[in-house]
Amino acid sequence: MGLLDEVGKIAGAVAAVEAAEKVDPEAGLLTKGVAAIAGFEGAGKLESLVENKEEQKPDDANNAQAADDASSQT
């Protein structure tokens, strides 16, 4: 899934540059570059956060079911 991760990061960079241009139509190259880097890194962090949450959901569901089974047996 490496390619999809990179596409998501690039989309984040493009969105950040577009947002910078909307806020400041006279934005310089440095401002756009910083926005692109921030968008790229931010999208990567967001994707990793979502992946961690998805990995924790099955564990949480299994723990909840085990707790329900234990309480119903008593």
C-alpha cells in the first residue's frame, strides 16, 4: 500500500498549496513550498493515525466481547 500512501501525501501537499493561494493570492514560492511540505507531512501523519485506529478497533472489539462473555458466565 506504499503507492497509495504516497498519493495521499501528494494530495495533502496540493491541497495545502491551494489553501495558501486562497489565503494569499500573492503568495511567493517560499510560502507555497512550505505549505507543500507541511501538507505532505501532515497527510502522512494523518494516514498513520488512521491506520493505528483501525488496528486498535479489532483488539477493542475482541476485548469487549471477552468481557461480555466473562460477565454472562457468572
